[in-house]
Amino acid sequence: MSRVAVRKTYKLYIGGKFPRTESGRYYPLYDPEGKLLANVCQGSRKDFRNAVVAARKAQVGWSAATAYLRSQILYRIAEMLEGRAGQLRDELVSLGSTPRSAEKEVMTAVDTLVYFAGWADKYSQVFSTVNPVASSHFNFSMPEPTGVIAIFAPQETGLSGLVGAIAPVICGGNSCVTLASETRALPAITFGEILNSSDVPGGVVNLLTGSVEELLPHMSSHMDVNGVAYYGEDAQAIQVIQANAALNIRRVGIYDTVKEDPYRIMTFMETKTTWHPVGV
Amino acid sequence: MLQESKTKKKKKPPTDPHDFVHGAGFAPAPESIAIRLNKAYGLFINGRFVKASTGKTFDSVNPATEEVLAKVSQAGKADVNKAVKAARKAYDEVWGPMPGRERGKYLFRLARLIQERAREFAVIESMDGGKPIRESRDVDIPLVAAHFFYYAGWADKLDYAFPGRKARPLGVAGQVIPWNFPLLMAAWKLAPALACGNTVVLKPAETTPLTAMKLAELIQEAEIPEGVVNIIPGYGDAGAALVEHPDVDKVAFTGSTEVGKRIQGAVAGTKKKFTLELGGKAAHLIFNDAPIDQAVEGIVNGIFFNQGHVCCAGSRLFVQEGVAAEVIRKLKRRMETLVVGDPLDKNTDIGAINSAEQLERIKLLVNSGEQEGACLWQSGQRLPKKGYWYKPTLFTDTAQSHRIVQEEIFGPVLAIQTFRTVKEAITKANNTPYGLSGGVWTDKGSKIFKVTHAIRAGVIWANTFNKFDPTSPFGGYKESGVGREGGLQGLAPYVELY
């Protein structure tokens, strides 16, 4: 008799730990042949709120980390991801991707991380200014992270979209709570395991699985969230996110797809200007 | 104002610094210059002054004398439509296609016209808004000209502003500005919008429309093509109609957080870009090792500049315990020397409160401070009988929960708290939904960097306060707004990158 395989339980990733949803709910994901792949956690409002607490706690330390360190940690994620490429490929294929597109998606995710790893200690130089004020002052402006960002990851891709949505946000020193693709949720949780072994402090990236429709009102109206990134084209969802942003003047980024672009980092950065007199 | 008080120090006798309490020792020194002010102003649409479609007008009142300065047409929805239409036509046919170099020359021309008539504009600004002539003459109007001059030069250099990208204008910008720095806010809005190739519909505040209407005259004199700038004075309904107009591509607003939230809600679901410059409740931190006498000048400048009608005013003072008694004693002594009165007198430090309505709001919040248990102190100046005035005021024994600590008063009212450690100061400073500005006084350089980095606000003044410059980006974190005005960063809200 052949050996019985050990299956994996897919849970959430909050504050560096892997809890089940507090709600006890799940939704099944099947492979193209209709075989059960996993009972995925149906994340709840309460899970999101817990994740925001973890993200807030982690954000201060993460933004205080040196740019060099953040750069190395992002690169470390890429290393870990490359090492688990086979597992992620299999998961993507089990969710219906062709082997070729699964391979491409994993490699794109790795390369995107390397791309943003390189930006972590450079965007500040490209987007800062020393301002020649007409008085006797030294005056400079530089980007600082906005804070805690809620991310609705792209639905079509399970991994490259997720990684491409998270990387620019944490590159700048923000923390995030990310809702993974509903139907392609498996690689998200595996990515959580990768983060957990990549020196990313717990809480900097939190991953939820569940329904966009259910979580959207909560994720877009939480008063301790400073920004929302939405990947998609649902006009009604976009309207809700933008209207709820007015509750606390939240920053919003609406995108069709992920992109390697330093301006994506700047969406969730604030410009701070500092003045000091020059004299003796 | 800091520089002004330094100048004044030289004049006063070294033995007794208090002989000019209540302004004594200064003979009246009113600014005298002929101004050209019409009895009535129409809306400025498509290069011409026209009556409002409703036929309605409102009075612009001098808050220091309660005299009517001019009757101004009041824009309604039909006028907003007309102005947006004119702006769209000018964008499509003239301003959008014009080479940046030519656009820039128009703005340079406008900057020069403002410089030439700066004194006249300063006088009108002080009459219409109540601010001391020293401020309008030395701060507001020079900065207006400098702003146009700065952004004029960007018009043909946008390819250098955004690494890896090209920039193109958005179209028609709808801009709504407040009454505290009437012409300066107009310049902050107009200059970058025009430099980037957008056309504009600007709505000035209902209590201070006059310098904007005078600016419209200069726009005619500069021969800026008709429809490029449209200025439509009016009330909140006109502002709302402008913000919600479907043919407006970009909304820029400076004002209260409450209205800012309504605007952000109103543009939700549209493709409109927006920038908001909203309220503030700046923390001003004085450490034990601060240069105390300079810090006291900084505190005064921080909260009493422009009667405290400043969104970035240093309205929450935090003093480290070791120097708290000394700072408060010296601050009170300095407050007694402030000259409150005629805005057109060159000796005046604190002018008139902008409107009866704003005066009521200040009184209401000061009453709440007393009721909630804070300790009130006011300096002893006599206030003029006519007009709207408020004495320089401070509160001690305040708590984080007090309304005077949490809410923007927008008047000459300071709430003082003490602290022991740097960590405590930072925590208290950040304990507000606002994040516009902050101040730090210490002679220790490493502490400056630690604290300025930790304060969650867009502009931090270290060992100075309330300084502004066209090259220096200004704007808030958190509920103090979105986007920056000024500097290279101030171009971004007015372009689309591709």
C-alpha cells in the first residue's frame, strides 16, 4: 500500500502567528477535477481588527529599521520564495494554472521582491529635496511611511499579484493587512510561511483569506488604517473605498494590476519638511 | 514676526522692556498709501467682470471697523457652470496647447505686477481680513509674488520634475480657499496649477474676496488669455457646486477638516484628483535645554501670528518641567507687550479677528476650557470698542481630553501642558487626529533629529516657527490633509504622469 500524504491546514497569518479564523468559518477550494484542496479560513471583521492591532504595533519598529536592513529583508523574502518555488508552482497548478504560467508567476514574484528590495534604500534619495528657501534656514523634505495599509490583492493571480501589491507598501516602512485572492488563496498562506522565515518582523505583513464583498466595508472604514490599496475594477467597490476614506482622510491607491514602479511606493508615503535656522 | 520682534528689541530701552505695554511708547504709525478699490466687484469669468446670474451680492466688511468695503457678486450654480465652461474652453484651445515656456512668461509677468503693487495689495488685505499690515506687507504679499515667480520657472521644466516619467496637465482645476491668508492661498493654488498647464476656477472665501478680485485685474493687465483663470466669490454652496461639477478634473481645497471630509466624500467614485489642506493642532515642544528667550519669541510667533488664524499654529505648547515656570513667566510678560489694535498701524502685532462668527467660535471654545477646569490667563490690553477683537490668551492646567487641546480654535489661544521625558512629549504631541505641523526647541542637534522625525506631521520647525517659502512643501499627515503645496512636490497634484 502506498504512503498516505500529509495534507496542510491553511490558516491566517496575523502578527507573525498562524491562527485559524476566530469565526470558525471556512470555504472549500477544489482543484479542476473537483477534488478538495483545502478548507480555507473565511476571515472575519474581528480577524481584520486583530490584524490591524498587530500591524500598528509592528509599524513603528519597521519604519525605524534602517533602509539597508529593510532592503536586505525584502531580498531575503525573495531568497526564501525562490527556495519554495516548487511548492508554490504546485499550488498554482492545483488551482488551475498551467505549469508554464505557474512557473512564470513564481519567478515574477521573486523578481518583484528583488526589484523593490533595491528601492528600499534609494527612493528616499530620488524623492527627497533640499529646498532653497529665501531666508536663513536649512530646509529639507523627505518621504516617511503613512502607517498601516489595508490591501485588497488582485483576484486573478494568487502569488505575483499578492507579492506585487505588498512589496511597495512594506518597502517604504508601512505595515499592511492584505486580503488574498479569494479563489487563489493557497499561495498566500504559503507566502506567509515564507515571510515567517525571512526575518520580516511579525505584524509587518498580515494575510487574511475570505470574501472581498464581506470584508470591504470593514477594511475600508477602520479608523486606525491610514491607507487602502485596491487592485481591481469593481466600480462599486472603488466608490465605497473612496467614500469611506473620507472618514479619516485615508490615502487610497486604485490599480488595475501590480507594477514595478517606484511611484507605487510613494502612494503610501508622506512628505515631511523640516526647517532649522542657519546661524551662530 | 520673529524678525520683526528682533527689530523692535533694538528700538526699546535696554533697562525696562515693559514700557510699551498697551502700545504705550509708540505713536500711531498708520500705513498710508492710496488704494484703488471699487464700490462693487463682479465675478471674474472668461476674462471679464460680470454680474452673478442670481443678481445677488454680499458685503465684504472690514473686521476692524465693521465698515462695508465693497459689494461683491455672489456666485451661484449657474455661474459655476459658466466659469467651468470658460476654463474648459481655455484649456482646450489656448492654455493646454501653449508651450510651457510661454505659459511661464505669463506667470513671471503676473509676479512682477504683484511686486509693483505690493503695498496697495497689503493694505487691502489688512482692511479686508484684519491682519496687521506688518504681516500682509512683509509676509503675505511678498510670498504671493515669490510663489508665482517660483512656479513660473517650472512651466517649461516639468520633464525634470518626475524621474522616469513625463507629466501632462489634468484639465480644469476647481479650487476653494479660506479667509486666513486670502491672496497667499490664491497664489498657492493658482501658481502650480497654471504652471502645469491647467486652467482654474477659484472660489475665494466670503469674508475676504477683495484681493482675489484685485488679482483678477492684474490677470487682465498681464493679458493672460481669457478663461484661464476664473474667480467666483461666494459661499459654501458655490464651493460645493464647483467641487461636484462633472467637468472639473482636479479639486484643491484649503479649510476645515470637516469640510475636507465632505469634499473627499463628494469626489468618491469619480476620476477627480484632489488635494486637501485641512486643520491642525500643532504641538510646540520646549525642552529644558532650549534657548528660552528665543523659544518664547517662537511661541508668540507660533500662536499669535495672524491672530492665531493659522492652520499650522503652534496651539498646543508642551514645556519640559525644568523650564516650565520660567517659560510661562516670560511668555506672559511678552504677551503683555503685544500691541493689539488697528491692523493698518505698523506697530500692531495682533489685528482684528476675521469675522463676528469666528469671534463667537473662539469665545465658545475658551468657555469650554474654563468649564473643563483649565486655568485661563489673558493679557491686559484694552481692546478697541468697534470691530472684532480677542485678547492674547493662554491656558495652563490643561488635559489631553480638553476641547481646547483637541479642537482647532483658530484664534489667539494657547493651551499649555508640561512633560518630563522625550518619549512622553512625543506621545502627547502625536495624540491628535491632526498632523499638519509641529515645533521643537532645543540646543541639542541629535535631539532635534530624534524629535522632528518622531512627530507625525508634514512640516516641523526646529528652533523657529511659522516660516513659509514657495520652494518648501507644505501639507499634512493624517486628518490634516492629502498632498503638498509648494516646492517640486507641489507640482504632483496638478499633473498626470505617464
